[in-house]
Amino acid sequence: MESETLTDKAVPNNEEIKTDQFKKNQERYRDLIATFPHAKGWFENVPLIRYGGHWITHHLLQDDVLNDKGNTLFATHLPHGLLPESISKSGCKMVYILRDPKDTFVSMWSFIQKQRSYKNGPLSSLEECFDMFCRDFSWYGPYLDHVMSYWKAYQENPDQVLFLKYETMSADPLPSVKRLADFMGFGFTYEEENEGVVEKVVNLCSFETLKNLEANRGERQEEDVPTSPYPNSAYFRKGKVGDWQNYLTLEMAARMDGLMEEKFKGTGLLEHCI
């Protein structure tokens, strides 16, 4: 009896094995996510999915949720309670920036309109999206619970979590930059301050400087995220404090302010928001 010889085609290579395993994991995640509570989202074809007490879209649940910047700096929208233990218990420094929820909503609503394609279906009206936002239905919402998760973490461990206010930073960025540098363990020296290094950092990191960088203009996008539905320019709109006044009625603003007062009352956080 002749021995049987296996050809190269009969033996799957490592890439084929990885691809097959990836597909199986995708199917497993899809089946698991299907069992979670679903709710109407801001886009017609993109429902919100309840996970860990927060609402997240299928795409964000299935993909990586931390943006890796050289394994040194990470950016995420995840609430503190959903951070992996490799982050939350690592002792790494965390910086959370709180923004007036009214401006946060307008920024979010304006941003998601800038997607390249409309396969997600039409976006609901500003009024409908605002109503959902107030009723806790938004990406990574409830938003006020998201804020509270980091506020509590900051109160419990101020050496690990720094809690900053967008409006304060925007009005006078120098003290915030110095505070951030001290928190990270790289405070400015007396000589550096006298030489205007703090001012140079503020100018280099200003909204206008970053917005006008070649990499953030036109239709350019991150090289490591080629499938992103948003060009880099979509991340830079106005950056203005109080822009909500151009979009929300006084009644809508009062509704949001009332929810803030109710949620943050007695926590010490109201002073950081108003």
C-alpha cells in the first residue's frame, strides 16, 4: 500500500488558522452580544446594547475599545467600571476631563454626522437624540453615570486619577498644564517656567494648532485605523465653551441642568460643573 503524501494545500498555514479562529471568535461574540438588552440608538440601523450598566454599540463591543499609542498612552471612552483590570489595577495614571453635558451632547451629535458613509441609516433629529441622551440612551451612557464613575475613582485615589474640568482648562490652560505635569511626575522646573516652557507647551497643544496640522486637515485619517468612518478633521470642530446655546432651547438646557443637579447633589461634583 502506497503511503499518502500531504500537499501544502492540505495543511493549513498559520495565517489560515488565525483567520479561522478570528471568524469563530467573531461569531461567538456576535451570538453573545445578541443576548444582551437592546434599545433604539441614534442611528436607525445601530441599536444600543446594554453591557456592564452602560449602553454601547455592537461595533464598539466587538472591537478593541482602547486606543493604543505606543503602549504608553491610552485614550478611551469607557466608564471606569468597564476598564480591564490590566488598566484599572495597574497603578497607571488616569486623567479624566469633564465637560458641561450640554456641550458634550452637541459635540457628540455634531461629530457622528461627519461619518463617511450612511450604512448606519439616517441619524435621528437633534431633538430626538437629546431626549435619548437625557434618558441615558447614548454611546457609553448614561453619561452622568460615566462622569460619576471617574469622580468616585478620583475621590478614592487622587494620586492615580486626575479630574479636570474642560471649561477651566479652556479659560486658563497654564495652571492646568502645570497641574497635569506635576500629577504625571514631570513637573516643570523653576528654570523652565522662567524660560516660558509652559506657555510653549500650551501653544503646541492648543486647539487651533492641532486643528491646523496637516495630518488633521481634509480627508486624512489615522494610518493604524484605515477603516475608520471619520477623517481626522472630524475630531476638531469648534472646541468652544457654551456652544450648546446655538443648538439647544432654554427648556432643553434646563432639563439637562436639572438632571445634573439631581445626579450630582451631595457628591461635591456640582462645583466642577457649574
